[in-house]
Amino acid sequence: MSPRSLRALLSGIALLLLYVAAAIILLRILPPPHTSADYFVAGSVATLVALLGLFAVLALGGAGVAGRFFRRRRKG
């Protein structure tokens, strides 16, 4: 397995664990008994947290922030 695919696999597993942890934490914060709206809110917020984590991995990982958002001009 190449280092790039291993990094992608580990990032995916970490994001999945982040999603599950956020959903569990939110369901423990919300008062029982849980309605379908509570599960909807917990899943939505957990999805938001996981997508923010994905953005952080893609934007900050590898070449850094500067290399991801703009290209340097050639001097000459």
C-alpha cells in the first residue's frame, strides 16, 4: 500500500470516528426521551463537524494553506 493511499485511508477512518463521536456526544447532551427530530439534529450537526474536519485535513494537510488556495507567480 502506498503512503498516499494509506494516508487517505487513515484520514477516512479518522473522519468516520469524528462523526460517530460527535453524534454520540450530541445525543448525550440532548435530554431524553429522544424524538426523531433529536436524531435528525444530532446527525446534521455531526455531519457538519465531519465536513469541517475534512476541510481542515484537505486545506491544512500536505503543502500547507498557502499551497492550496493560490499559486505563486513566476518571476521573470
